[in-house]
Amino acid sequence: MLKLTKRKLQAGLLCDDDENRRLFKLPLLLLKNYTSLGGQAVIEGVMMRSPNAFVVAVRKPNGEIRLRRDQWYGLGNRISLFRKPFFRGILMLIEAMANGIVALNYSANVAMGEEIDKKKSESVDIMTFLTILTAFAFGMTVFVFLPHAATEGLNQGFSLGLSLKGMWFHTIDGLIKAFVFIFYVYFIGKIPDIRRVFQYHGAEHKSIATFEGGESLVVKNSLKYSKLHPRCGTSFVFFLLLVSIIFFSGVFSTFSFGEDLPFLMKHIIAIIAKIGLMIPIAGISYEIIKYAGRYPSKLFCKFLSFPGMMLQNLTTREPDEKQLEVALASIRAVLALEEKYKLGEANKKLVNLEEIDIKSLDDLDQPNSSLKDFLE
């Protein structure tokens, strides 16, 4: 029954008249599949991505909102493999980093009142990928090398007798990673500029929740929604930590990664193996967060989502109405691109990068799209 209802929802067969609209809402609440919309807070703004469009909305110093609008036609559109389970999570992580760097650079310039050459400095280019590689190296150092070294230091210092083949080594390793992450986020959250980014993070969640709730994308509707959202990057980090503990324990207990080699060489090989294993771990974590987000009313999914939702209290703050207006502008603009150019049916790049300034949310039309158009 639910499968049949889902097919009808996706085909738009349940929303032709008022009676069918009422029928539409009940199974939708039961299924509660997540939309394929996501975003990221940037400096004085929000980046929003739909399956085929990419928008950055930033509040300018003069109070206007700058919208950077473009079609998204990534590898997932070109290569079917990257739309498959597990592979799509890896691509999502890479694309999110690339888009995030572009959006952050753009928002910083706009927020400071600087005009930019959008073709040269605000596209995914070699410098973007060098930045990603630098960020990846930093992340692997902080969240792989240092926790591993600290765990072995505790093992040697307190004669714990931990082995790379045992689960306790990787559990302590994971707990140290979690501590480092929580301490880092808590510390930077005290910085005023970062606190404002966290407010925009909350605004991004509220705007997506408003759309998922089937309501008009206006500030008064968004105010009532939570700043927490199950399908958040913070929750993804939690699953990365959890899955890495389980994955490392299973892999290292099954395979020998230089166990008989000298001490230093053994741990170098183990760290290299962990870095390589982060790729499948990212893919698995993405599928878990999608599953938990798809069925949020299930007790098991609530249990899965709870720790990540609690972590979001560190990375989100309640936004003010002007910040919500920017987030709603970003989601309205991204939906408008999907509708105007029918990007879901496109098999090539149709839209060129453009920028517009608006004075308020009223300058953008309410989208005609509904949740059924973006169910996953």
C-alpha cells in the first residue's frame, strides 16, 4: 500500500483537487521521505542546492540580498554509477566540499561589499581542489593521525595492553575523535562571526523544514520550525565517527596490517589503511543518514538520529527574521530555477551563472513546486 501510494505521490496523481490534496498529506506524513534539497550556512548567507540547481544568497552591507544562481550539472548527472548507493555518498562529500568553498569565498566578498569576477574566482577550479586537498590533509591529521597516536600513547603510558586487532583500541580512538570535534566546534562557536554562521545554519534548517511541511516559504511560517534537522552535516559527522569505530574494529580484527612489523612501521601502515577506509565509511554513513531521514517516525530511526541532533545544538543557533529571509530567498531561488528551466528533464547545461539583487523576499515569487516533486 505504501509503495503504491509513493508511486502515486511521485506521479502527482493525488493532488489534482481538494479531496486528493487531503489524501496526499496523510500518506506523506506516514512516508515522510526527505527532499533532495540541502544547504550550507555561509558568511551572512545560505547556500542551497537542489538536484539540478545551486544558489547562494547573501545579505549585502546595504541590506539587499545578492543571489548567485546557477544550474548544477555534476558527475551524478553524467555518470550513473555516482547515483548508486554508497558511491553517491562519496561524491556528495566531495561535491559538498567544492560547493562549500565556492560559496564561502563568494559570500565573504559580497558580505564585505566587494564586487567579484564570478567567472574567474567563484567557480570550481584548480585552486578549489587544492583547497579541498589541504582541508582533507588537515582533517586526516586531526581526526585520524592524532587520535590514533593519542590512543597508542595511552596504551603505552598506562600499560592497557590494547591491540590493533581489538575493538577497545578503536573505541578509544573514536572517543578521542569525538572529543576533539566537540571541543573544536564549541570553541569556534564562541567567536561572534562564527556564531552568526551558526544562526544561518539554523535558518537553513528552518527554511527546508518549512518546504517539507508544505507551507508557504515566508518568515512567519519558518519561525515555528526547529533549528535542528536529521539530515544535517553535523549528524553525518556523528555517523562517520560511529561507523569508523565499527568498521575499523571489524577490518583490523580480520586482516593483518603489518601486525608483525616493527612498532613504528606497523602504526604507519595502520594510519594509511584508516585514511583509505574513510572512503567506504563515508559512503556507508551517507546511506545511514538517508535511511534515518527517510523514516523519521520509526523508533529505530529516532534512536539513530538523536545523537546527531544533539550535536547540532553546538553548530546551530536560533536565527533572527532577517537571517530567515535570506535562507528562504535561497530556497525560493533554487526552486524557481528548477521550475523555469525544467532542469529535472535536462540532459545538458542550460543555465548560465547569473547574479541578481533583491530588496526583500517579496521580490521573489512563491514556487509552485511541492514536496512530492523532490521526494527521494
